[in-house]
Amino acid sequence: MSAAHAVVDLDVTGDTISRHLYGHFAEHLGRCIYGGFWVGEDSDIPNVRGIRSDVVDALRALRVPNLRWPGGCFADEYHWRDGVGPRAERPTMVNTHWGDVVEDNAFGTHEFMDLCEMLGADAYVNGNVGSGTVQEMSEWVEYLTRSGDSPMARLRRANGRDEPWQVAFWGLGNEAWGCGGHMTPDYYTSLARRYATFCRDHDGNRLTRIAAGAADADLRWTHALMASAVSSNTPDPQASPYQAISFHYYTHSGTGIQRESATEFDAEQYYRTLAHAAGVERVISAHEAVMDAYDPERRIGLVCDEWGTWWRVEPGTNPGFLFQQNTVRDALVAGLHFDAFHRHAGRLRMANIAQTLNVLQAMILTDDEGGLVLTPTYHVYEMNVGHHDAASAPSHVVRSPAATVGDEELPLLSLSASTRGATALLSLTHSGIEGPLPVTVDLRGRRAVVARARVLTGPDAQAHNTPEAPDAVAPAPLDAEVGADGVLRLTLPAHAFATVELTLE
């Protein structure tokens, strides 16, 4: 295979890569909450106040910046009052979206905020626009964030929490174009303004209100939301009722979600999947162009609060639980997304992978006997921690072999970089399914030496971790060296993700 060459400008400070681009998502779906995060205080599995201890320990290594809850589609049928107060007195509910199972509401607001505190993560609460009321949402914000003497603050204290919590992010419904109510862009935009108006900033807690936007590149939603944000009534985007708008982008191999196996695929399906993943950059750019026309100062943020692969469920599992394995291919999908996210950090403020545990492109897979498996995607997050809140460094792939996917060419090398003081981090994804790829990177502007280099791959792109082989796909040392000419040289194995940590002089 011919070599690839790239350039990184280490002396140019770009946009800050917000740590919130590495956000997570925990929906009441399958075994993400119940059997994942929540095992209950009486479980034989070690826990703290019902929250599984080994899961928290594993996630703390990722420095989870924010956690989105309770959905997803579930958010628009969730009524928060059912999940507070003594657990034995909480009413049950039917999860009509995911498996039609009955839930006992054991995991509610207090449990979620307890989890966020254990993780050191900001809370991203998604409110109910689809089947809820403005008053219900307004009172939930008050319950969570208001001190002093108010009806909801008194109720919170009666339920065992004296001081309010800090809540950073608030979602105004979810997928309003679909499971959130099958609304039109204009209709939802009016609702978003109304609901956001009554989500108050109490006692110094400042919400980032996130309006639910498009699926993929449906720009009608972005136009409607941005036009409303900078209307004659609110010419300053900072004064808009919402401070960000979202979009969702799921990856598959072109035949649609839930159609194909997570672990059984051929080379064509593999390349089509990675090409689809790389396509997120075109979608981000399309939304950015619309937003820039209305808001050139980029005061309103773009949020990709659901992304990841979506495969057919594993054989023998509940189709409504969306449990799928996680392979080297999924890890490369994550690598390609993060490179795109880093390049658009000026407008893209947050992203949330779907989902953290046992659902879709999960970080961790658990079982009811106490088993826990870290997935290849988990390792990508861990290897990229150094990008959190670092300054993006301009990176350009000058030359790369490519795979032909339909009418397009997929470059086999993807690269992004960041700097922080006297350190830098480079992330590289080699999408080629066969053979190693020699890579040279011209490091411009500052002298550098390699502090550590690691690579993540497996014997094939289908490789994944199981309880029997938990480290089949795990980071390993990688040979990399910066020569006297300032050029970084390394060779990436097939289907690999790598990071190179540099010390700068």
C-alpha cells in the first residue's frame, strides 16, 4: 500500500475542542438503565445506592463530561413526578417505545443526579414536549435547580435533597419530526420557544436550552429554528429562548438501520459503513452554513446529541432492546466522527454517543451475573481524553490512498490534532481493511518528541471483546518517532485507530 502524508501546524491555535463533544447518552431502553447503571441497593453486584460500582469506575476513566437522560424517544412519554419520592410508592409505567415493558420508576431524578455526581458529569436532562405540558417541564427545572422557599424546592426537600443541583443542559423534546410528535418544523419551533420561555434560570443555575432539530441533513429544521432565534423579536441570538439546536446522525452500511449484523460483514459493507460515518462532516457543514447565515458570530451552538452505529440486535435478544456487539469497525466509526467533530469545534458544542451501556454503540456491555466488557469504542474514548478542552491544531491529509465506495473516494487516512501548553495529541484512523499504511506527518511550527503512541486494532475488522476474551481489542504500544527533520513517522496496521502524544519544545 502506498504511503500517506499529512501536515499538522502545532504553532496555530484553533477553536477549543469542547470536552462536551465526548458526551454520553443513557435512555430508558433495554438494559442501559435497568441492568446497566441501576442494579438496586439489594443486588449482589457491588453498588453504591443502587448504582453499579464497576460501571462508574470504568466510566470515570473516560472523564465523562455530560450524560443525557431519560431519552431519546422515552423522554417524550416520561413524566418526572412518577420518578421521585419513596421508590415503593412510585407508580409503574409502560415503555411503549422500547420493548413494551413495564418499568417501576426506581431510577428517577434523584438517582440520575446521584449518578452524574458519581461520574463527575454535567447533567443533560431531556424534557417532555411530546406528551407533557409546559407547567410540568417548568416545575421540573424548579425542582432540580431552585433553592429557597418554593413549591418545588419544598417537594425536593421532602424527597430527601436539601440543596438544589446544577443542571447545565436542557433538551426541549426529542426528534419532534418522529417519535417526539411527528411535528412540522414551524409547529415545533413555536413550541420550542414557548417551552424554553418557562425553563427558568434559577438561583445562578444557567441552562443551555437545546431545541430538537433535524435528522441528518434535513435543513428545513435548521432554517426554521434559526430564523426564529434571530427574528425581529430576538435580533440577538444570545437572547433566543434556546441556546443550541440539535441533529441526529446514525451510521449503517447503506441498507438502513437494524438491517445488518454488527459482527458479520464483508469488505463492501465495511467500506460503505466507514464512508457513511465520514459523511457526518458534510452534514455538519450543511447545518453550519445555514446557521452562519443567521448567526455569523456563532453564538448559538450545534449539538449532535445522538450518533453512532445501528445494527441488527444480537440473536436471541429482545428486538426492542437494541443490544448489539461492538467491533473494530465501530471503533473506526468513532475515530472518524471525532476527527470531524474536532474540525468543526467552532460551531459544534456537544455530541452524545448512543448509548453508554448495552444499547447500540455502547462503551460497556454488562450481564446480570456481574460481568463487564469494555468495547473497542470505549478505548477510542479513553485514548482521546487528551483532546478535552484542548485547542484544535490545523491538520491536513495531503496524500492518502483511498477506497472507492460507490461514486465516492474514501481516503484511508483520517487525522486530527490538538495542543495544550507543552503537549499535543494526534489521532489517526486507518480505514484500510488490508495491509499496513506507512504514514509521515510534517509537524510544523514547534519541535516535538513522542511521549507515547498507542494503537487499537484486532486480527480483523470483525474483532470484538467478550467475557471470554475481554482484551481481544485493546490499546497496544505503537512505534513512532519524530526525526531531526520534524517529521513524525509511523506505520498503522490495517483497520486501526491510533493516538500519538507529543511533548513540545
